[in-house]
Amino acid sequence: MPYFSDEPDLVLEDRLRRAIEAGDPTTTRVVQGGGGTDTMFYAFSPVRLGNAIQGTVAMVAPAAEIDAAVRSERERVLQVFIIATLVSIGLSLVLASTIANPISDLADAAEIGRDRNRKHRTTGRIRIPDLTARPDEIGRLSGALRGMVSALYDRIDSNEQFAADVAHEIKNPLASLRSAVGSLRMVKKDEHRHKLLDVIEHDVRRLDRLVSDISNASRLDSELVKEEEQEFDLLKMIGNLTEFLGEDARAKGIEFISDLPKRPIMIGGLEARLAQVFVNLITNAISFCEDGDAIRVWARRRDNRVLVVVEDTGPGIPEEALQKIFKRFYTSRPQSDFGNNSGLGLAISKQIIEAHGGVIWAENIRPTEADATSEPLGARFVVGLPI
């Protein structure tokens, strides 16, 4: 508010002159009034023209007004500080309930699994909190952890089932060997001894084949992860295989037909592993065919996928086996061919194809698709791979 000094002009002029000469633009004065004493603050600023002072601008304010303004600003600062503190506490509680607590729950679940492994306790499975309904990073983290744990348990279950299947498959030839060895000690005739030795030799070869296939299957997962994928011409690889395996088929009196497009089809993957799949499919077809049968291998490109088909005019696949032939150790072969296959070939093939993002299935070739009960004209294996 404006304040008018009651000092005489000469006194005020003299005060201004002394302040300017002293280089101090401010001064104070205690004023006596009817309401008591008050301290006045003066602020001066000379108006110069060259080196000469033409005038002075002076501002006068009571100290009480300045103290009130300072006190008001301090109160405002204190209010802002209190509000900021309350907002910070509120945000902390909100962040704790929406971020810190869920992360803590996820960490607790992971620590339970770690401590359980250290103590060799296997009671129950680890349950990761389901926060996937949240649209933020915590929801993504929860989904990723749940998927990881689920995949881990699936792998554990698969390994346990594989171990049980291996024990079962090895037990059969071992039981046959034990029986043959026990009988060999009691037989007297050379004819019977030769038959038992043939059984022992057959079971030993079966065990050797089984152990080799099991070893390949157990290493497959790690090798699929470690090996680097490269781009290659799928048709060139299949053409080389059909040229080589076609000779084996023709030697058995089987007609072998290769129907591949002229233009190359480039895909990314593990060429050696995919070649293993098609070798297995073609050799399986050869093993089921007889003199006079035919095998056809053909490929076609469909948009962003390529289909490779191996079909034959053999006996076809039993209906009850269509859903089982890709399972480990399952085999559906004539009794005369018993023990010559481990039943892992198609299971390994499916694993390789799925690791490449593809699909594989088997079906029977029928004279008409409308009649599912008609006798099959052969078997067909279809492999679909992304380009």
C-alpha cells in the first residue's frame, strides 16, 4: 500500500544524498506516532543523465507490511509442503498396493520354489499369482512367469513320462534276454541252442537300437536350441534325398515318384534336422511297401507355407493308430518286423517340425473321402512349414 512520509523535504533530501554517497540504496527510520513506533524502510534509485544526478526514485514501506508479506509467504510455503507430504504419502500407499505388493507376491512365490528345491521338498506345485488382467508391465511379468513355470512343469512331466517309457521299453528285451540265457543253460540240443542264440542276438540289436534312439531323442531339445538356423533351399534338400532313397525303393520293386516344383523354396531352419524328418518318413514308407507298390513325394507352396507330402500305396494306417503314431515308443508294424524299430522316429520328427513352427499329420488315402469306412489305398504324411 502507498505510504507518504511526513518528513520535511530537506531532511528527506539530505537522507537520500547521504545514502547515495554511501552506496547504500536502503535505509531505515523509526517513526513515532499515535499508535506507537514503526520502522520505515526506504529504497532509493538515482536517475542519472551522464554523470549528473537529475533526480531520485524512492520507495517507502512500513516494516510491518513487509513482515506480514513474508509471514504470508511462509504460510503458503508451509501449506504447499504439507499438501505435498500428504500427496506423497497417498501416492506411496497407492504404489505399494498396485506395484510393490504384487511384485512382492511374485517374489515370494519364486522364493518358495527356490527354498523348496534347497530342502528337496516336492509337495505341491508353485503357484504364481495371476495378475494377467492388469494391462501394465506387472501383468506381463505375471503372465511370463506363469507361462515359464507351466512350461517348466510340462517339461518335467514329459521327462518323467519319457523315463517311465524308457524303463518299460528296455525292460521287455531284458526280460527276453534273461529268459533266453536261462534256457540256454538247460538245453541240450544244438538246434535249440542256435535258436536261443538268435533270440539273444536279436534282443541285443534291439537294445542297441533302442539306446541309440533314446540318446538321440534326449539330446534333441538341447541341440535344437543350440544350433543356429540358416536359410536353405528346401526343394534341393528333398531332391537329394529322393534321388538317394529312390534307389533303395526301386531295388525292392517299388515305383518311386518325385514331384517337386522347379523354382526353389527358401526357408529358415536346421537343414540337417529337417532332412532327418524326411528320411524317416520316406524310409517308413519303403518299409511298409512291397513289390509293385508306389511312393510319391511332392511339394507345393501355399501362400506363406510349404507343404511336403509323402504318400504310398501300402496297407495304410489302422484307424486306432492314427492318433497314436506320433507318441514315443508307439509302433504299429507286422509281427514279422517286431523289434526292428524303437517307435521314436515319428515322435522325433514331430518334435523337430514343431520346433520349426510347422505341423505334421498322418492320414489314410481312401477311394472317396465321403466314405470313411472304405479300405485305405495307402498312407499319407503331410508336413507344413512356414516360409
